[in-house]
Amino acid sequence: MTTELRVYCQAGARYTQVDGWHDGRLKIRLKAPPVEGKANKALVEWLSLRLGLPTSQMRISAGAKSRFKTLQIEGATAQEVLGKLSALAGREA
């Protein structure tokens, strides 16, 4: 099973956290800076830890150089992904 997760990322934030919704996408603030792929790597690693899946099961399929990203996640349903991430809304990580 593959789940598509559409996110809006704000890199260079004070903390990494889920911050609600933006334009129909899950908004995630990333502490990592938006240079040399650091924010993309941080996003995948952060999601991996929060979803309990290896990073090898996640990839950014669109928007690698944009705030609007689409990720493909293997091994979790959309309900599982959104349930786990929604529970983190507003909590620093």
C-alpha cells in the first residue's frame, strides 16, 4: 500500500512541528534550513520517526525545491498517517 501525503513545509522555523493545514495540505514547520536539501532530508527523517517507518519507505515525489511537497509513503494507510500526524499538531518535536 502506498499513501500520498501532500505537505506545505516552512523551513528555518524555531521547532519542527505539525502546524495545522495550509491550502489543503498538512503544514509542517521544519527547524532545518532550506539549503542543499537539508530541509528535505529533515522532513523525511522526522516523518520516519513519527510514523514508525524506515526512511527507505518514504520519498519526495514532487516539490523537492518547493514549499509544496508530495511524499509517497509505503506501508501505511492514509488514515494511519493523518491520524498520527494530526495528533502532533502544535507540539514541538
